Amino acid sequence: MVSTATRSASFFLKRIGPAFLVALALLPGGSPGALGQGAKTERSPAVITADSLRHDARRGRVVATGNVQVTQGGRTVRADRVVYDQRAGRVTALGNVSIAEPGGETAFGDRVVLSEDLRDGLIERFRMLFPDGTRIAANGARRTGGRRTEMAKVVFSPCKLCEEDPTGAPLWRVRARRVIHDQKTRDIEYRDAWLEFYGLPVFYTPYLSHPDSTVKRRSGFLAPTFGSGKQLGAWIRAPYYWRIDRDRDATLTSMIATLENPVLFAEYRERLEKGALVLSGSYTSTSHPNPDIRPVFGDRSRGHFFGKFRYDLDKYWRIGVNGNWAADDTYLRRFDVSETDSLETSAWLEGFHARNYTVFRLHHFQGLRFDDSYRTTPLVAPYIEHERFGAPGGRLGRWHFRFSTASLIRWEGADSYRSSVNLGWRLPHIHKPTGLKLVGKLDLFADGYYVAELVRSAGSRYNGMVGRVHPVAELDVRYPLVRELGNVRLIVEPRAALIGTTSRLNSSKIPNEDSIDFELDDANLFSANRYPGRDRVDEGSRLVYGINAAFLGNRGGQSELFLGQSLQLAGGRDFDRDSGLGRSLSDLVGRLRINPGQYLDLVYRFRLDPADFRAQRNEVTLSAGPPALNASLNYLLFENRNEIGDVPPREEMAFTARSRVTERWSVFGGGRWNLIEAAGNLNWQVGARFRNECCSLRVSVGQDFTRDRDIRPSTNFLFQLGLKHLGQFGG
């Protein structure tokens, strides 16, 4: 008996008479879950769509034709014709066959023979497409156990085919005699594999394995980086990624160089429920010990350790540790870990309660410059600060209270212990008819010190207590003026402040630990205390004035100019001349910014001598150009004739340029120059980058002319290649 039914929409097989047998027999053991979970005993509902369905009861066959779609357990089969042989327990799909898996990948074939649960079978002219566009093609494939697919004469590639010539070879691919794809472990294994670039074989391996594209993180080796230079010779870095858990992982990198012993780098990362932990470090035993680098250990061992820890104890309190340490002065720069010349280790506990803030800190410093000594470097243990603020918006103003204490201890040199208290009041007022803004400020400061072995200017040593109490009064006046000029808004804001306190506050009995390097600029011109710390304070009274003008475009973009100066009225003769405050009339400080749109941003900060307008400091930062060609320039001129603090006179320029030649290719280059007496190039680098959907490449060459103990001028070459699925893939 033969019966035929025609359907234009999907329907449950259980509801169509003879087709009810198909629903029971077609997919009796299919799994509705994720890939690789195996067959389940319970039946899953099945849905079929077909233009025509014919049931041959005598031969035990069900034939569906015309846009056939069979869905069961998250797996969908599409074909022009599907034949189900009930007696053989076999489903045959013919013509434009595709099998969509629950994991997102889709298999294609010309002829597919499947078991009745659609989990096992044979596919002729097999192709598979993963969600990210990765492709596998083979002459044929056999699937067993609902999870394991074996393919013969296979080509694998995540690269897109050329639109002009889809038959051409992709950028790179892997061609293998045999490939196994395990959908449970999500691994792809190759036997007798060749890596090809544009169809040309360049590397052979008898075995290769990597996770499929559905895997986000997996333990394994990443792509190596190659380089060479005079410091290390030719070298290679081979990283191994270790996925410890869903919230923990690590990277172990071995570095092998021709002129140095091997170096092992390690980094551990963990995401905590209320925080995070990151640890990194390295170790090696040097083959060329240099006594000038002052190793912490007395042998050939070299290395470093960096660590960060953050944790929220509750909604008010959190703790943290930043640990940084190097075994000697030049290790970080020699092995390209960091260019810093000092390391800071700190531990802290801080709390936030409404408008109040409390912090406890410990600080340790490691200087890496030639003249740094750990015996004279202070240990800050502890530093405590507590701040409280009154509610804003009151008619009587807003009060604030601040307490801080710091203890500095040295192996050699002066020790100091400081406690400071500040009680302040702020009263802002805006005159609504005119927009005039006035802010009145009153502060009372008290600082107490205990010092030991302090060497004073006369050469004598002081041990004992010393303190100071001083009030500060300030009146700040601003008058913003606004005018519309077509599509541009002009804002001009004159500003003046009168600041006064007592004189003779800075004593030689008070050590200067936190206010050594001081320079007047546009950021601190209007500050009541222009020193960066508490050990030195502004004395006397002064008038500060300036003007800020800004053009703001209605469609974006802005330009701004600020000019300011201060006039010392009484006291305040402690500043060095090169600081900008050596005379009653200070240097003229300013800032100019031009930012008409996203393709130009110019910032010029300056400090001029009012007598002849000679530049005492010039700082230019420029970024210009679209992605097709953009450049950045940084220029710094610092005139320090008396070499105040630790900053010598400097004149430097750094320039970088980058051009996006095509959508995939970009080139870059840059350098840094010293423009003072010993003028010359400090370093330069040029290179190129390539990146598309399946490959990233970086090649660069440069020179570094730095010389510091075991660091010598060197020409450096770098080559880094990343292939998707076969290692790290980045730009």
C-alpha cells in the first residue's frame, strides 16, 4: 500500500497518520542536549517540513521530497530528498544536504547516509562550516558515536576565499591525509599535515592538534616570537597558555637566546568573587655577571616579580597590594620587561563611607638608577589619611576635615614622623543677575614632626620635635562671559584670587621628603599650596590672576587658551628662580589647545620669563591625521640652570607615525631625540603590521642608543606571526 501527503508548513509527525511511525522510528535515541552527551533513552519530539511525504508500507520506506527539513534534539537536517528505510534503520539524504549541529557548526555533503537517530553515518564530499567562518573540506567523512568525525584528504582554513577567484588557495591552510574532529572534547587532530601559504607547502608535521572554533580558552602552546639584538643575540619566546579553571589561568614563556642563558617568564591571573589577583615574574642565571648592576643576590641569579591584588571586603572597605621588585638595576630593561627607573611596592586598606574617606598605606621604593641606594631610600610605614566633608549646598557653606600621618624610615640618613591636621570651610556664591562667581575659603593647618639624624644646611644634625600652625584665607573670583558666534560659542572667563597666610613657615628642621621637585604650571597656579606635598608650604600673601578663553563648536571641536600669573605681595622667598617663582612677579604660564575635530589635537603648555618672554618650559603634544596617515609629536624643553631637585635641563623630541595603507596592512615608525648639548638620536623603530580574519603579522627593526652598565647600544629585530586556532591571534 502506498499513501501520499502534501504539506506546505511544518507539522508534528505524531499527528499525520502514517507519518506517526516515522516520528517514532526516525529519531528514537537522539540527544536534545549539547554535542557529545551521547544517546538518551527518552524520545525527543521531532518536526518535519516537506513538500511531499510518501509512505510505502509494503517496502517499509518513508520518502520525503522537496525542501525537506527534519529537526530533532537541536539537530536539523535539510535536503532535497530524504528516504527512511525502517527495516534497515537508515536515513539517506540526497541533494544539497546540510546538517546543523546544536553547537553552531554546519556540515554539508552531496549524499549522506545516517543512522535513524541522525547521529552516525557517512557523508560524501564533506564540508563543515563553523560559526566564526572556519571551514573544513574532505573527500568523505564518517561519523561514529554521535561525536567523532573522521575525514580523509582534508583541507582546513579559517581564511576567507578570494571573492574574485573563490577557487584559489586562501592565505593559509592546513592540508592533511586524515583528520579527526571530536565534538565532545572539541579537538581537531591531523595526521601527515602540511601548512601551506597561498597553496605553497612551507611546514610539515606528522601530527597536529588544536581546539575547534567553538573553544574560547584552552591550554596549549601559543605562537612564538622571534627577534635579535646586540644584547641577547638571536632569541625566541615560546609561550604556553594554561587554563587552570574558568576563573584562573596562567602563561609560561621560555626565552632562549644565543648570548644569554634561558629565561623563564610566568604570569598567573585569577578573578575572585570580589576582586582579582595578577602575579608575574621571571628568572634566569646570567652568563655575564656585571658587578656594576648591584644584584640583590650575590650570585648569577637575575629576575623580577610584579603582583597586583584587589579585594572588596564589603561595600565600604577594600584592600590591595601592588608588589614590584627586580633582582638588579638593569634586568628589566635588558630583557624588555619595563623601561621604568624606579619600582614601588605598596599595601593599602581604604574605606568609603558617604562623604568620608580613610586609607592606610605602606610604601617601599626600589631605585634602579646608577646613583640610587636602597640604604638611603625611605620606607613609608605607615601612611594614614582620613577625610570628612560636610553636606554641599548649605547657605553657610561646606566644611571639611583632614588628618594624615606618615612615618619615613631609612637604613642610613634621616628618619621623620609627621602628623598633619586641616580644618577648612568653603562658601561659594553666584550673583545670579551677572553670573559673577565668588568662593571664600578658610583653612587652618597644623603640622607636627619628630625627626632623627636630620642634616641641616649648616652641616649640623638635628634630633627632636618641630611643628607649625598657620591659617590660610582665600577669595576666588570668576566672571564667565558667553557669546554665540554662529555655530561657535565663545566663553571668556577672567579669574583672580587673593591668597594669604603667615610667613617663615619652612624651617630647616623640617625635612623635605615630598616637595623636592616643584615647578609652576597652569595646573597649580591657583592652588593655595603650590608645593606637591606637605613638607613645604607657600608663605606670605599673593595675588593670582588669569584668563581662560574657549571656542566651542556646536558640531564638536574646541579651542582653548589659558594665561595666568601671580604677584607675591609679602613673604614667600623660598622658591628657586628656575621654579618660576623666584621673583615677586612669577613667570607667565599658559596652555593652548586646538581640537577642531577628531583628526587634530594640539596641546601647548608653556612658562615664559616675564622680562624677555624667553621660554623656560615648552611642552607640545600633537596628534594629527586620519587612520590612513596619522602622526604624533611630543616636544619638551625644560630650562633648569640651577638644576633644582632631581630634574636636569632637558630638551627632547619624540615622533611617531602610522599609516593604514590598506584595510589589512599598516606601517609605523618613530624615534626619540635628545636636543641638548650631547645631542643625538636616543632610539628609532620602523615596522609593518598585517591583520585579517585569520592571520596577524608584525615585523619591526630599530636601534636603541642607551648605554647603562650592561646595557649597550643595539639594533633590534622582531618577528611575530599569529595564526587563528594555531596560536595567539592579535595585532
